[in-house]
Amino acid sequence: MDLQFTAEESAFREEVRAFLKARLPAALARKVRNNLHLSKEDMESWHAVLNERGWLANHWPAQYGGPGWGAVQRFIFENECALADAPRLVPFGINMLGPVLIKYGSDAQKQHWLPRILDGRDWWCQGYSEPGSGSDLASVKTTAVRVSDAAGDHYIVNGQKTWTTLGQHANMIFCLVRTDKDVKPQQGISFLLVDMKTPGVEVRPIITLDGEHEVNEVFFTDVKVPAENLVGEENKGWTYAKYLLTYERTNIAGVGFSVAGLERLKIAADRMQYKGKPLSQDPFFAARMARVEIDLENMKTTNLRVIAAAADAAAADAAAAGGGVPGAESSMLKIKGTEIRQEIFSLMRRAMGPYAAPYIEAARDLEYGEPLVGPQEAVSAAAAYFNHRKLSIFGGSNEIQKNIISKMILGL
Amino acid sequence: MNFEHTEDRRMLADTLNRFISEQYGIEARNKIAYGAEGHSPALYAQFAEIGAIGALFPEEEGGFGGKGLDISVVFECLGRGLVAEPILGALVVGRALILAGTAAQKAALAGIAAGECIAALAHDEPGSHYELENVSTAARKEGEGWIINGSKGVVGFGGKADLLLVSARTAGCAGEAAGISLFLVPGDAAGLTRRGYNRFDGGRAAELVFEDVNVGAEALLGRDGEGCAVLERISGYALLALCSEAVGAMDVAKDQTLEYLRTRKQFGVPIGSFQALQHRMAELVLEVEQARSAVINAAAAIDQDDRATRERALSAAKYSTGSIGSLVAEESIQLHGGIGMTWELPMAHYAKRLVMIDHQFGDEDHHLARFIELGRQA
């Protein structure tokens, strides 16, 4: 057993660090560090930088434009990006649809869609959740009916998707749709790719409790989708949907984000004064910080153990798709990882004292020219805390993760 | 990066686990651990024979291991078997001899490793409450030797130990690190009164009273007044050992509880089909994995020279296994329901041990505070 990275792994980490130092713009990092607003262009520019380096689609096999990394390299890369305050990639094309197309898509679909994901021509969003289908995803009601006419085979899609993250920027959406109502819910679902400019698609913003426009509702009214946009077989969509979810949960622990967040918190707690001393010396606050720090130190090792096990499994079964993506163990990482991240956001909010309350939305733009009210961290402390309550809800709520652990790991 | 144990360590674990399951099954264990002696001299000798003690010491000192992971592997096995033998005493006293002993003093190591000499650390005092520097027991120089006066509390197997490692103040006052010295004292020294008793979780401990106990110059281990640094290092070994033992015990308590959820039926179905219980179990399992990670971190840190890095990892591990150990104990009892309250159920004894480990060498609060303090110093 050896917790240290090998010489090769360390060299790779240095390579990533050097790349980030050279290519991550300081202004962009500052926005990420301080939870300021990121524009569509910010996200697209970072996507392009990574694509240029060949490090964008780090789960993809080399033949489709991936870097051919293993699980440990991916972990190092994600971790270093978070520590350097790089923006989180919009994951829907790269981390979700890409792997599904690679495993289940036709050659024509791979040739058409994968390069467009890489070069950013398509911005994908995710059409999974519906107003009546949250944790119970298999209950989707949006329908797709296959029709033939002079123009060829089509699906006519009707229904509504929700919680569509950054759908306002997207031109494409992948959807779970019901193609058979007369079978078990899981057996009548298909996986469909929809151009959002098609007549009948309407995107409406959902404003979240922090006042932000991050998520949307997407309505489908008699939307005509070419049959060639069906991925895999009709009514087999649930299999593809679950496969996608395992990718959604990679790097779900977000260890790098937590390490970066804890660093920020410590700096803030050293600077904030309480009873004539730095807040970090208050025994109660210090104890809460220490607990989360220890949890995080343990989590780092737990995460590496899961990754090492997945890498070993992949090595033992080279034919296995995914190149070492953790299975149900990622549910443990998700629960603990999100709890840690949420606690750090919570402590940052507390650290700001009364200055967590003032909220000047414009101050979350880097270009804001007025003097700040309170410390820099206070600009977004409350908003970031509330925004990240989503962590324990999305990607399968933490309660769903416990169900998965019960079933897949404990056999209950 | 690699999380596989070496072939040697896997073999050691296999040997120990097999021996324990054959000789130290739970019924035998309870007879031994709760009996008048609190352990089995015959089986202790056999533990030594199969290498459970030798693995704790490096080769150049006559052992065949001694790395953090060796200690961790041994104690995880002992935890799985709820072994109540005086192996922790052998570890800490042995490591003290290695760290600070003269060639003559180190001669005692062979007997310790062979299981012939039972060794105990006599450090905690009735009022010290986990504080390493809180030593009131005093030793004053008399001629070439020393005269020791004071009290030591809850000394593991202190009632029958052949060799005691005693901390005593030769300068300064209670609470100061400087001025603490270490002495090797025979268990049958004149002027030493030992009151032995059983521990709640099995095994024995003792209250020791030193009244003008006379020892020679050769009893002083390490330099006069500089014992605290040695105490910190050997306590570190104890922390790693106890944390590893806790993870072994957690695994068994967890497995037995899981088995119960699968088989116990209420309302016509296994109780493991109830989501309220599934979620508690899922949480328990992920916390046990966090504890295991904490122990791996501690084992990797124990030989580090940088004090803050090393001691923070050790305190982090003791805090983690302390809080998670209690969680596992409480949840395992709760998930078992009434039967979890009975002496008859093996799991109950694991729960007792898990909680009592938190009371050895500092509990979760003590180590959380220490973790914070070390961070401030760094």
C-alpha cells in the first residue's frame, strides 16, 4: 500500500499544473474563486482551451478524441483544475451524452455528434427530470410517437422537462421519452436527441432562490424529431439512461472543490474578528472547521481507494467499457462529498457574520466598480450556500444514493 | 498510488485471523476477557509465537516489521477477534525501548516479543484525563538511583505486568512538557501497590500507587526530563494501533448487523427491507469506510519526521474512529433491537469495545482539540 503518487503520476500532475498556470486566465479564475457570474463566453472559452490541448473529453477513448487517461489521471486532472479555480465544465455533452453515444450510438451518430461536442458547435442540455419525475425517473411521461410520412420516419414529441441546467444556452437536448405506455415503466423509455430550434420547443426560465437563472423548463408541443435521432433501440432508453448516470457521478465527491473551498474558508476565518480575536480561534468555530477538515482528509483517501479499485477492475477486464468508472461506491462518495461541500459553504456563510445578509447582485460581476459592502467572500456567501443545497438533491438525491448502497452494496 | 497490502502482510493477516477464529472464538474470548486474569497466558504465548508481537518491531531490533502498516494489520485482526491480550502494552513499551533505550535496556525487547514479559505503560493518572503533560507522579534523585512517589490510573494489565514504563516528573510542574522522565520499573518493586480490576469491555487494568519506590540509575529510559517527546511518539503508536483495532471491530459489528437486517423478520418481511433501517445502515457503512481511510492516513504518517503532519494525522484518525466507533456501536445496538441489549449477542461485546477504545489515549473531543492546536502551531 502506498498513498504517494508514482513518479509518472507526479509528473502528470506537474504537467497539468503547468498547463493551468499558462492557460487559465486570471480573471476567469478570480470569478470562479469568488463565486462571481460566469458568462456563456467564459464557459465556451475554457471548453475551447481544453479542447485545443486534447484534455476536454477525458472519459472518451483516444479514437474519439479523448486523451486516453486512466482513472487516476482523471482524478489528478479534475483535482488540479478545482484547486486552480478553473471553471467547471458544462458536463452534458462531454461527460454524459458522449459516453452514451460511444457505447450505444450508431457509427453515423458518433461521426456526426462527437466532433460537434468537442469543438463546441453543440451545447447540450439534459432532458431527464419532469415535473412528476424527480427521483422516480422511470416515470417520465413526455411521449414520442413514431410516424412515417413523405419526409421519412419521425417522432412527434409532447410533454415537459424541467430543471434543465443552462438550457437557455443550449441548442440541443437529449431526452428520455416514453415510447410504450403498456409495459413496465422502465421498458417503455427511449433516448432521443432533439434540436431545440425545432418548432414546438419552448424554454422558460426557473429563477432559483438565490435569484439566479441557472435552470429552466422545456416544453415540447408536437415537436417533430427525425427517427435517426433515436439512440440505440426504441424502448431500451432506461439502460442508456442508467449508464449515463454512472458518468454523472464520476468526480461526484468534488474533493478538489472542497479543498479549494476550505482554503478560502480558513483565510476568511483568520481575517474575520470575533471577541477581539480571529474567528478561527473561536473554539466552536474552530471545532466545526476541524471536523470538516478531517472528514475531507478521510474523504480524499476514500476517493482514491474507490478510484484505485475501479482502475484495478478495469485492468482485470479490459473489455469493460468506461475504463474504470466506479460503480455503486460512487454513491458513498456522492453522499459524503456533498455533505462536506455543503458544510464548507455553511461555515463560510457563518464566518461572514451579519455581512452574509447584504446582497448586491451586481457585485457578483467582475466588472462591478463600486466599493464592496463587507468582505469579498460576503458578496456571494449566502447565495453560494443556498445555491449548493442542490448538491444533495441533484444527480440522484442523497436519499436515492442510500437506496443504491442498500441494494447494490449491502444487498438489502 | 496503490492500496493493496504486500504479500507478507496479507499472509500475516491470514495467519492471525485463522488463529483467532480457531482459538479465540467469541465464547472462548468472553471467558478469557471477563475472567479473573482478563487474558490467556497460554494463548498470549501463542500469539507471540505466530508473530503478532514481532511484527510490531523493525528487523534491526529483532522484529520483522514495525512499519505503520504492519502495526495496523496486526491490530485490525485483533479488533476483528476482540482479542483482550496485553499486546498494546508490548507495542508501546517496546517502541519506547527502541526509541530511547540503551543496549542493556533494549535486552528486555526479546522477552516482550516472545510474550514472556508482559509490559505496561503506566502514564495516565487519576487526574490527568488524557493530557500527556499532566504528570504529577514524581521521581527524585537519591544517590545514583531514583525514588518514585505518586499514582497511576487505568494501567492496562498493570496488575500483573512484569515491566512497567512509568512517567514521573523530575522537574517542573504538572502540565509542563519539560521535566517528565521515563523509568523502567519491575512490576514487583517494593513500595508499589497494585489494585487490579476488570475492564467493562474485557481485559484487565490497575491503579498503581508508588510509595518511595526505589530504582537504580539504569531504570531511567532516555534523558532526564526529556521523556515527553518519547511519550508522544509511543502514544502515536498506541493511537494507530487502537484506531486499527477499532476498524477491525467496526467491520465485524457492521457485518453482523447487516446479517441481522437480512434475516430478522417483522411484519412478514426481513427488516432490512425497511427504508428507515436501510438508510441508517448505508450511512454506517460509508462512515466505516471513512474510518478505514483515516487509519490508512495515520499509518502512512506515523514514520513522518514532520511533527505537525504526523501528529495531526494521528489525532484525525483517533477523532474519526472515536466518533465513528461510537456511531457503529449505537447503531448496531439500535438496528438489532432488544437482542442487541443482551450479553448473549456477540455484537454487543464489539459495541462495548468500540466505545471503550474512545476512552484510551484520548477521546474524540480530546483529539479534535489537539488537531486544532497542532494546526495552529504549524
